[in-house]
Amino acid sequence: MEGMEQRGSGGAAVTDPRGVLRQGRAFLDFFWDIAKPEQELGSLLQDDELKYTLKRLVEGLGATREAARPGFSLALAQVLQAFEEIPLCSILEQIKEKHSLEKVKKKLVRNAAFGNFFGVMALFQSGRLVKDRKALLESIQLLQQLTNHQAHLKDLPRKTLIDITSEVPETVFEEVLFDILQGDLSSAFTSPENLHLLLVGMQKFPGVLKPKKLKKLFGSPTVVNKENISRLVELLKSAAKSEKKDKKLPSVVFDLLQVALKEGAFELFWNEVVENGLLKEKSGPVSYMCYKLLGSALPLLSLEQLQVVLKGKVMLRYGEHVATQSPQGFKLAAEMEGYIDTFLSGCDDPERQLAVIMGFSTLTNQGKPVLLSASRVVRHLQAVALQKYVCWLKDMFLRPDLDCCLDFSRNRQKQNRENADTAQQKTGRLRRWLIHRLVNITESATRKEESLVLDIARFCFFHAFFVAKKKNSQIAEAGVLPSEPLSERDHTETENYFFGLLQTLNTLPVLGDAAEAAALRGKHLHGVTADGKLWIFLLAEYANKLLSSEHVKAVKPFTKEQRDMWDRTLQSVKNLQKKGNKSESAKIGAFQQLLLSMAIHLFKNQSETVDVLSDLLSCTERAFGKEARKKKTDNSEPGWVEVMVEILLSLLAQPSLLLRRISKSVFVWICPSLTKRGLQLILDVFDPNQEQNEESAVVVMEESNKKTKSAKDTDEEGSEDSSDEDNTDSEDEKNEEVDDNFRSQLMKVLQAGNTLVCEGDKSDEELDDEAMMALDKNISALFAEQQKRIQAKKDEKDRIRKEKILRRDFKTKVLDLIDVFLIKQAENPLVFDIIEPLLQLIEQCMNSGSDKQEVDFLQKTASIFKNSLCRNKQYCKRVASLQEDVHALVQRLVQKACKHSDSAVALYYFSASLYLLKVLKGNTSSTLPPPEPKKQSDSRAQQACQLLNPGCLNVQKVAGIYQQALTQFFSKRNSPLTCSMFQDLFKRFPV
């Protein structure tokens, strides 16, 4: 009923003679029903509702709000897709009539233009336009008219026209669209849009746009030819500048590349259009377009074409741009790496893969390739291509061929370089990149085999520590002599990269597809080959072979003592391998890993490594000797675990990152065997009394830390300012004392020279020249001595400051061992011995300085306490014999929490007591069996049983402890305890 009365919000009657409100309500209900996935659209609308819907949607296409237009267009497309009986031509007529460009007012031309455009878009998105030839023809004509309104629509009509054309069948294009588009196709060289339309047509409809028809259209049977070069260059420049903001590769450029390949004119296109045309334009957007065209073209080119492109001017300009180290250069380098990654992942031809990876590896800036040495694109290389690439890298390392590289220099480098050292510097830069690239392949490549990894490891080891006297066929690495001998820096860099490779090998999963390899991977074993041998043991055998050869010599030759230590170590490892006791497999593996790692380090740092190896061999003999099986009678003598812990702590003080990581992995293996004395050795590191009584091992490493660049150097620099500020006042007080002493000494010197006039002495005599010279000499000696004293005090302060930093850094590394033990041995009763030292450490950190290193150390300690201890789901299940000690520990922790002045520290003590309650309650008492419900099927009864079961917890005693704490909380005004602590207690243990 259209004349029905509606009631407004105020109760007054509102008349609706034409039913507008009713139709609007129905329209909204219709769109709410569209959201229901089970609802069919066709059942929602009646005829009058459908007409109203179409009318509203057509009106909305030209809405003033820009964000609303695409929504109306999409809704109209959905309606047309659901109601196929609606003729598209009638909808198109409604669109033209409603948004007529001739009748509309001047200020509404923009809205009308967009209304027509989005109307055609709706017809196209409905999927029915390409099937209705009449509607298709009228839509194309409408889009052609809209191109005249470029001020409002820009190139949207042209792009839509191209999209529609690419979707139609070839017969429809030939019979319907060709005639109407003939004018656009004939003027292809007048605008990038028209050229793009022609290129799309040539690729989609080759049977229609044949060479003869092309000649009729614009006078030549091909697009890419010498006559069209200049016009193509101008069109592509215009296309590049139109995409300036987005910095995308224009579609017309990529389509022109495809047409050039199809016409067999790729070299003409690349040489004349790109390199001699576009690249000469000193414009950022045009240059970026050339670089992106280079990356996009890789999958389309043959091997010969790739070789042309990768040695061309575009590559050279790309390298110069990336080498500027600007943000745009870094972004472009990452984008180009994405292009290379896409090509290598989709290419099955090893030769083309090799050509691309070698092409970018030979684009060098004064010898150093622009491609990152750590780039992971090599993971897509086929096995054959990877093998050839590794061989090429090794050959380039031994015989650097700078002539085969596409080398360039920046302007500043050209000004600063010295001609005498240029070739040597380039060779060194190239070799450092090559060795890093080789090392990274062992980590990045996915199709690597054991033989390839071992080959790279041997190559790096040989050139790090050995030199070939002459060619030798028995040693592969000595089969080819370097064309230029490796410098001392080359050996050092190779040595550093080798130890990085050694860390990769120690964590490398088992390689290969054999059943044995799969079985070892199932056991999560790392650092071993498919036959179960350690990678580092294979390298040790290779090193032993080199030491025994007369054809090579070590860079740092061994003394007799060092060689004997090497032989003893290898023999000890072989003896360990003969032991087949499975129960001691972790113990054997830990000793093998540590012995071999220190043996390899003998090539780097001989003097210090010998002492460590000696202690380690003694520890090995003690751990696996006959006396180890007998019961020890002398408890004062440290066991093998204690000695091993001491060795690991000494290794943690080393500047070598590899040794620190090995120490951590070895500690994981010996954790199950750790004793209370061994744990105490670790905890003593954090004891301030131990620091005062004993000299820290970290301080001994100060000199080596000065020689070795490590990450902690930045922390030292960062903490200098804060520590200097703290000591400012004390320095001023000492300087005042120094000034008084210096003043008295100066007075004595001057009095000795008779230059002071005493009271009552009115002599006007002056010193002669000799006396004056002697006085000057004495004064200068006094000032020099004073300057030495000041410098000595400054050096002493600096030494103390550095020792403090090194000691804190060492504690941070040892803290990792505590973290490992808490995670791996959460059920070990020794965990209880860690709680109080860890809390004392947190308390010390909160009372210490506020510099960055102290804050970081505190955060790490607190994180280990909360996450690895308190929140760990695993805990000790053997507390029955330790009940009294654990209850006493709970009492001490709660009492300390109550007595502490800092609420933040008290929270940690209170949280530790709650952890112990969880442990006690989770253990089963040996004297009191847990009460069982009568009906096992009753789940609520079971839960109640669990809550009522106290386990090993002495409820009466613990209740008294917390009752005292609660009384203090309510009675003491400045109590460190907080309400949240007790809320946590009652929440966890409500009974």
C-alpha cells in the first residue's frame, strides 16, 4: 500500500504517497540479504524492486563521493551477473541517459564522466560483456569518447579498453572490434596507450594482425625496426614518466620486449632502443625503467641473449647506481635480487641459470661484485649449475681474471685511487667476496651434496692455513697454484670465514636422500655426515694429511710441542670413537666436538690453545679412564665434569664466537652429568666475593679482545660516556690533591734556583743565562713527570673500566649456560640451588649502574628467571627426600620478600616461593597416598581430588609462612608486598 501512513519518531503521521520510504527500506533489506552466502540473489527481488535497484545503482555510478563509485559499480556487476535476463544494452542506455556528457552542467562533467566509465566497468566485471557483441561495440565506443576527458579520467579509459580487448575471442575482435579500433591501431606511434593496444592485439590475435595488415595500418610489417626506433624511444620515455610515482615497469615496455623477441629483433631493440636511446636520458624514472626491464627480461631470453644483456650498458649503469649506497640503491638492489630469485626458481636450464648468476657475480665495483656475497638466490640452482658455479668461484679465487668482469669505479674512487695499488686492491676485494660466497653456499644452497660441502670446506681450510710449495696431484687444493700469492690479509680473511663455515657445519642437518640420512635427520642430529662421522673430524683428518705432506707448508708452522699435542688429540678422538657404549654417547660426542674444535683452533692461536688442549686431554683421560669407573675415595679431587665446566668457562672468555657457541652446545651434552660442584663453579662467576678474591679470567683476554673486532666493542664504546660521567666528581677531588703536591714541588724547584725573594731580602740581582737554562730544564722535567703521573692514572682508570665491561660481558655469556640448564634439566634437583643466586644477581643488578650494558644484563637475567624457571611447565618430580630443604627455602624466600625495601625485588622472591609451592604440590608424597573419589567417572570429583591432594606440600607450615606475610602486609605501612602477590597466591592455590 503506497498510501499507507508512516509514524515518525515523534508520533506524528508521515505520508508516503509514492512509496519512496517503502522502496528504500526494501532496497536496504535486499543488500543485507546479499551478505547471506546461502541466499540466492534471484529470489530476493520482484520486478518492481529490480527496476528500482537498477535505477539506484545507475545513479550511484556518478556519485559525488569518489569512494562510493566503485562500490555502486561492483554492486551493479553482481546484479547483472545474477540476472542474465537483463539486457546489457538497456543498462548501457540508462547509463548514457543518466550521465549524458552533452546535457550535464559544466560543474558536473567530472561526475558524469566517471558515471559512464564505472558503468562500462560494471558491464565488463559482470562477465557478460564479451558475449554480447552489440553491448561490447557500444561500450568500446563510449570508452573512446571518454578518452577526450583526460583531465578527469587520465588514462583509465585506454587501460580499460586494452583490458576488454585482451579478453575477447579472436573472432569477435576481427568481426566486431577491428573496424572500430582501426583508427587507434593506425595511430599506434602517437601515444603509449595506442602502442600498448597494438602490442596486446599482436600477441592476442596474431591471426588478425598479420604483417600485411600491419603494413596497411602504419606502413611497416613490424613494430621494432630501424625506422621506428626514434618514435619508440620517445613513447617509452613518456610511459616511464607517467609511472614516476609508482616506479613500476610500464606494461607497454614489457609487451614491446615480447613483440621484439617474436619478431626476431631483440638485439636491435636492446641496443638501439634501450642502451643507445633510453639509457642516454638523464632521468631517474627512465633509468629505473631500464633496470627493471633488465630484471623482468631474464626469464624470456635465450642463453646468447642473456650473455649480451649481462655484459651491456644497462648492467654497468645498474651497478653504478647500486654502488652509490643510497636508500634508492639499496631498494633497487633488493628488487633486482627478487628478479634473479624469480628467474632461478622458474628456470630448469642449468646453463641459463649459470649465465645469470655468473653475470651478476662479475659486475664489480673495483673488484668487489655488486651482488651480495650472502645472497640466498643460489638456493634455486640446479645441482649441475651449482657445481660449475663453485668451480668457477674457486678458479677465480686462485687466478683472478679482472678482464672478464664488468668493472666500474665511482667518481670519488677514481679521484682517491693510487694507480700502483689498484690491481692488487681489486684482487684482494674480489678474493674476499669469493671466499665469503663459497662459505655462504654451504648454508644457502638447497641442492648441495656432501661431496660439494666437503670440497668447499677443504678449499677454505687449505688457503686459510697452508701454502702449496709446488703442484701436487695428490692434494686437490695444491693442484693449481695461485697466479698471485695470497697476502697476509687474504689468509686472515679466509681464516675468519672458515671458522664461520665451521659453525655452519656443526649445525648442518644430515644431507642426502638415502635411508640412513633420513633416519639421522629423524633423530635431529646435526653436524654429522650420512655415515655418522662428524664434519669437523673429516676436516681434522684432512689437516693431518696436509701436516704430513712435503708439498705444502703451514702459514704458521707448528713447534714440536704443538705437533705432539695435535697427534695426542687426534689419537684421543679415535679412541673415543672406538667406545660403543650407547649410554655414554652424549658424553663421547661432547668430548669429540670439543677436542676437535680446539685442535682446529691450534692453527689460529697456537700458544693459548696448547694449554687448553692439555687440560682437556687430562679431563678426557679422567672421564673415560679406568679410575673413572671406580668409586672415588678422594672427594677433594675434581671430577671430569668439574674440569669440563672450567674449560668451558675459559672458552667463553675467548673472543671467538665459534668457541662460545661450541661451549654452549657441549654444555647441553654434559648437562645430565652435571654435579653440584660443577654447578657451583658456574654460580661462582656471579658471586661478588669471588670477583674480589680471585682474578677474573676475562681480564686475561683483554689483549686478545683488542686485536679481535667483535660486537661487544660497540657496547664498550657506548658505555664510555656514562662511566666517565659517574667518575667526574672523584677525578676533580684527586686533581685538587695532585695540584697541591705539584705546587709544593714547583716551589722547591724555584727556591733551589734562588728566584723567590724572601722577606727582608731586597736584592735586585737577576739570574744569569746558565742559571736560567738550568732552571728551565728542572721545571720542564717536573712538568713531564707530572704529565706521566696524570696519564698513568688515566690509563689505570681506563683499564679498570674495561675490565668491568669485559667481566659483565663474560657474565652475560655464562648466563646462557644457566638458561640452557634450566630448560634442558628442569626436572633436576640442582635447579633449587640456582634460585637464590639468581635472585641475588637480580638484586645486584637493580642496585648497580644504569648504563646500557647493566640494563641489558638485568633484563636477560629477569627473563631467564621468569620464563625458564617460574613459567616452565617441567619441574623436579623427586622432591620427597628434599621436602625439609625445599620448605626451608620457601620460608627464606618469603622472609626476604618481606624484609626487602624494594617492591620490585620482593616480587621476584615471592614469585620464586610460588614456583616452589607448585613443585611441592606437584610431587606425590611417599607417606600419604592421594585421596581417590568413589566414582572414577565423575570428572568433577577427580578435579576436586587434584585440588585437595597436597602432594609433598606441608600445608600447615606453608600456611603459617604466608599468614605472617599477609599480617605484615596489612599492618606495615611501607610493606614491600603488594596486593597482586597475594591474589596470585590465592588464584594458584585456592585450597
